[in-house]
Amino acid sequence: MTTYRLQVNGKPHAVNTDPDTPLLYVLRDDLALNGAKFGCGLGQCGSCTVIMDGKPVMSCLVPVSAVGARAVRTVEGLGSSDKPGVLQQAFIDEQAAQCGYCIAGMIMQATALLEKTPAPTDAQIRAHMSPNLCRCGTHMRILRAVRRAADRLAAGGKR
Amino acid sequence: MSADTGRRRFLAAGGALTLSFAMPAWSAPGELPKSLDKTPWLDAWIRIEADERITVFTGKAELGQGIKTALLQVVADELRIAPSRLTLVTADTARTPDEGMTAGSNSMKDSGAALRHAAGQVRMRLGELAAARLGVPAASLALKDGAFIAANGSRASFGQLVTGQELHLRATPQPAPPAPGPKTAIGHSLPRVDIPAKVAGGPAYVQDLRLPNMVHARVVRPPSQAATLTGLDAAAVMRLPGVLKVVRDGRFLAVIAEGEYRAVKAAAALARAARWDTPAALPVYPDVKALVMAQPAEPTTILARGARVQEGTHFKATYTRPFQLHASIGPSCAVAQLVEKRYTVWTHSQGVFPLRGALAELLAVKEEAIRCIHVEGSGCYGHNGADDVAADAALLARAFPGRPVRVQWMREDEHGWEPFGAAMVAQVAATLGPDGRIADWQYDVFTPPHNTRPGKAGNLLPATHLAKPFTPPVPTPSPQPEGSGDRNAIPYYRLPNARVTHHFQPKAVLRTSAMRGLGAYCNVFAIESFMDELARAARVDPVAFRLRHLEDPRAIDVVKLAAAKFGWDGYKRPSRRGRGFAFARYKNLASYCALAVEVEVARESGLVRVTRVSSAVDCGEIVNPDGVRNQIEGGIVQSASWTLLEQVRFDAARVLTVDWASYPILRFGQMPEQIDVHLIDRPGQPFLGTGEAAQGPAAAAVANAVFDACGLRMRDLPLDRARVRKA
């Protein structure tokens, strides 16, 4: 076991774990963050998506020893169910979930897009979201939620 | 019986209230809703505390379909109270009524009807108590925000009225009269109560349970169902950091560890330490049709109407569906704990009571020694790995008593070992009469089981791997009218001469069970594809051809609405595109769903893309319109994915489609430009349920649109690129 110092949602954390433990397991089991989900462990579905230094990454593929000083953000960092962030609110407004298991990953994937491309076209949203799988068929609502959040931000809403 | 007499009679019964209150002889003829008949005590469904807390109990489970929200709306309107004032407890063998499985689009029909009936009688009972307390006639009382109010302004709140066993009453068949004042919840798109937590990382799933002192386990499955474990050297695994126990019972192999990823690594090491004999036990056939038709079948005639008619033009066709996956995004998970000979199992099973029975048999304990609590899992589209992983967890809790044991399947477990949707063959022959109507119809569906749920320990995957294995019980088909493999095998059209035969195959090549819609997916695909073929043969517009054969005005309404919203008449076919139509009434007794679909076909690449969909649905009285839309939209997208891409592959030894690369599903880039869902509300009509209504029509509408676009009649699912290119 090794001690790793991580920056997660703006706060420092020290975790004692094996170097090969994927960041996903550290977030869920050591930091008790539920947002990132285990879906495949293979980087194929996106339900574990978090943001590292501004880029969306599949946390099931990143060993904790490779994180280093890079800032990690999860869906918990965007807001809470009482005070949701703009994207979270957009997903609530569009009722863009069925089972919702993929949704935290979707929101993080979308966050990465809107930070880099504040006014995306619909085609850009679709292309950007394509790594993330949804099995309930909520895609059309998810696309609408991302569009809604982008429009809200363009109108001066706070991220 | 008038409302007034009903109320007086109810009061008379209430006056004689005791704990052993018997069904009064005067109760009106009629039946209680099924679930309420099984659990008739009102306080089994609704409890009110002195501090005004109101708790509602349902035996159904939230599967991501929004049932929690819809049930709260039903009760809220009966009690004329805001839904936010209610707390809902879902399926739990220690707390809620037993409502069997949350399946078959039955939750609103079962629990919605039971709760509406029970809540109405609770309101009446409270009204009588309030009348007595305030000294005014019940009929003079207003009801607002959880209190009855007399004309003079005096009030009695629910919490004041229920001080003891006042609601421990048997429900009676006569429904309560409508509550005074307008409904405020039913018919409105109340936002789902579970979504805020799900968008913010709140604990929402069984996968998120983090119990004190919890340990983690992983199961090492055999390479195939026929494989035998010939050797195991677990000594090295035992020495790995964090490992607490290696469990072997026959070919059930698992490891328990401190720390989840240590369990994952130890399971990988255990898999390397095991030697298996994997025989080439699976039959390999050139295609689905050959595979299905080679299996022994028990034919049952489910429709024999009229006589054989020969006069006219004859047509026939065969349609097939491969084995397909539920493939939830989150692999199945359960937590189990054995403390002082009592098991607690946290599970996303669709049926906590049937699961408890199967676990009791597996563990050789009484049912009372097991409590199964439903906690949401990743999306549930039928009998997936939920029950099996609960059995894994229970077996491992037995092997490692005291601490909670959490088991989650890995992706290859979920893809490889969940019970599959059944491969099917549908053969249809019809005669088109000189009048352009179907004069004769003959339909034969060949299918392995669509229901191998627990029930019995033998239905639980790990139970079949133990040293003393449990044998799966011989499956039986469900009877019509709901049916299972023959669900929707009888067309909902006016056919004076028709025979339909269900060729049930008790033994499946691969384990199969219920998947969203059961046989309806393939049967509606076959029937509605063939209707399209016949319409074209008759040179009649496919929508007009359907209307020509429909009698039920509600069916006609959805067909016309979907066509109108799509712009069916006057459609101008863009290059490479085409349109298709389909209709079904789910189970021939539940929701009506019609769809018009446009697709784009690229012959050179074989790529089929759905570009837009207009659908129309009648599910009886609508409780939550947006909830219905969400279910139908999701059903259309999921069915499009099954229809365009999905197929389990296997060789003689094992299943080969064990991840998202080998079993792809639709992604964002392949989504339509638009999906509309148009609803027809039928206030006062029974709830019909919506979860599965779109699966069959979506498949057929897509296939019919492919034909319209490029002249290719695709009768074998999926309509994947290889097939389109080759055709």
C-alpha cells in the first residue's frame, strides 16, 4: 500500500491503497463518492467518466498512481440535489434519466464539452457524447439537456 | 349503489371495528384489485402517524421506469394531498405487500389500482372519523392538505384522526366515490422523485451501498455452463493482500477480500489458478432458423377461428430473432449479511418475495430467516443477473458470516451469464382475398422459454454450479391471453379465419428468460412486417391496410394519430430514405402503440439509421404524461438498438459476445433527429402500463422503412450492416 495525495473536487485527500487501483475504485470506495459508476472496467461505456485537468477520462482505466497532482472532478463537484449545477439542473428539467446509472458519466462528459466549446452545435454534442453508453434509451433527452445547459450558459448562467 | 349508501355502510362497518374485523356480508359484489385482494388490510398499504407522516407501501420496485413517482401521484390524488407529503416504501419482504414480480408493464395495473382503491377507502374512513370528531355530517366536510375542515372552520388532521388501529380495516370491493375537488397530481408531469439524487451522485443504487464493515467478493464463473473444474491451486490466491477467504463449492468459485479492487485482482488470480475442461457442448448451426427449428417443441393451438380459405393469393414468410441481451450498463450487484442465523439481502431483483423463496431453498433455511430488500440497480429490462448475484451474495454471506458481503459482477459476467432474450422463429402464411382483405391467416411461433425466473433454487445460476447442484425446474409457458413466447402472437386485427400455434421449446440451447416484451418483440416484428408485405401485395397504403383490418376504436385512434403526426399522407421520400409503420396493442389487452418511422439506408456501407419517429400511445388514464413519454422514447431507442445491431454469438464451447465491443449497442451518433410521443388520455379508464408497448412496433416499423427506402425485405434480426450489404 502507498499513500497518494489527490485533489478531488477542489479538496485534498490522502488515500492509502495499491498503486494499480483504478481511480474509479478510489473515488467510490475510499472517498465514498457515488457519482462515477463501474460499468465495464474496459473503457467502453463511459459510466465512470470524470474530469482530470479539464479532460474527460474513464476513471476505470486510470491507476491511482498515474493521477499525480492533476485535479480530479466528479459530478459531486458540480452541485448537489438541493443546489444543482447548470448541467445537473438541465438534466432535471429535461427529466433526462430513466435508471440514471449512466447519468453522472454523461454529465461529466458534457461538462468537459461545454468548458471547451461553450456554444456547441448539435452535431458536436452528439459526437462528443458518443463514448458514453445509455441502455434505457434516454439519449434524446440527454442531448436536449446538454443543449439546454449550453443555451443557459450562453445566456449568462453560472456554470 | 350510490355514494351515500356506500358511505353509510362503510361507517356501519367502521363502528364495529376490531383487530379481527371480518369481511362484512353486505360488501358489494365485485372484486378487489388483484394485489389488494392478496393483502387486503388498508394499513398494509397506507399508514398515518400522529405527527402527520404518511407512508405508502408498494410491493413493486423502481426499475428506472418512474413507478415511485406515478404511485405517489395516485395516492396523493385520492387523499387530496401534495405528493411531497408522502413517503413511499418499495418492495421489502419485511415491510411491504407481496405483489410478485415488477414486470409485464403491470405495476400501474396492479399496484396503481390497489393503491388507488385502498387510498380511497382510507379517505372515506378518515372522513367518517372526522365527522364523528367534529360532530358534522361527513358529506359537509372539505378536505385540504391532510385535514378535514367543517363549514364552521373547525378541522381534524389525518394525524389527529389516526391514533391506533383505525386503518386496520379490510378493503371492500366497492370503490370509494371520487374525492371532492379537482385532481392535482394525476395527469400532470410531476418530476421524478429519484432524479435529483441521480444527477448529483447521491446514493441511489445497490451498487452504492456501503455498510459498516462490508467486505467485497467476486465470483469466478466457469468458461461455459458445461465446463467442469478439473484443478485448482488456490494457495497463492490465499496469500494475496486483502484476501479473507476463497470459496469453492463444486464449480462455484469465489473470493472474499477487504477492498473491492483487491477482490477484483484476487478473482483474476483465482481464474488463472483454476483449470477447466470446456467441452464443445453447444450445438452450432448455420443460422438462427436452423438452430431454433432443430429443438424439440410442444405445440399448442392458441387460436383456431373460422375455416381454411383457399381462394385468393397466397403469401408466406419466415422471420427470426437471435438471442439478445438485457445488458444493463451497471453489472448486477447485491449485498448479503448473515447475522445470528438470519440473512438480509439487498437486491435489485424484480421480485423480492419469489427470490426469498428460492434463496430459502438454496440455503436450506425457512423463508422467515431471510429478508430481501429491493434497492435500485442499473436499468432493468427483465430477468437479468439480479437474482443470480443475490444468490452469489447469499452463498458467500453463509461462507463468511457476520460481515456484509458485496458482490458485483464484472462486465464479462453480465454479458456472458445473464439469462438471454430467446431466439425465435415465426412462420406466417396468409391468403389475400379478392376484396383486398386477409381471408386466411396461419401463424406458427417456435421459441424456447421466456420465463425461468425464481421461484426455485434451480433458477439461480450459482445454485446450478454447486457440488450438489440444484436442477432448474422444467419451464412452462404462461397461458394466453398474456402468453410468454406467444405474447402478441395473435394479431389484433379482424381475421375471420385464423390459426395460431405456439411451439414451446422447454429446453433452450442457452439459458433464456424474460426480456422486455417477451415474445411480443419478435411476434409483432413478424406480424407487422408481414402486414406491410401484404399491403404492398394488395397495392394498398400500409396504414390504410391496417385500418381496414382494425375494429377497436382506440386502436384506430393511435394508428391515425401516429400517421398524422408523422405526415404519412403526402410524405415525399428523400433520396436513400423511406418510411415504415407498425402497430400493436401490447399483450392484446394493455397499451396501444403505433409508430411511423423514417430511416436512411446506405447500401454501400450497410448502415441503417433511424432519422425520425412519430408514435402514438393510449395507456388508459395517464398518471404522468412525461413518464409515459420517457418510457416510450426509451423503448423505441432500445428496440431500434436490438433491431439494428444486437445478437449474442457463441461457438461450440462458449458465448463470445462478452463486452460492448463484441456486442455493440446504439450510440449517440446513431440517434434519430427526432422522436415524438403523442399521448391519448382516457380519464376514468384502467391504467394499462407502458414499459413494453413500443418494443415490437419499433422493430417492425424500422424493417418496413428499410424496405420502403431500398426495396430490401429484412426478415432476420438484426438488420445489421453485414446483412444489408450482402442482401
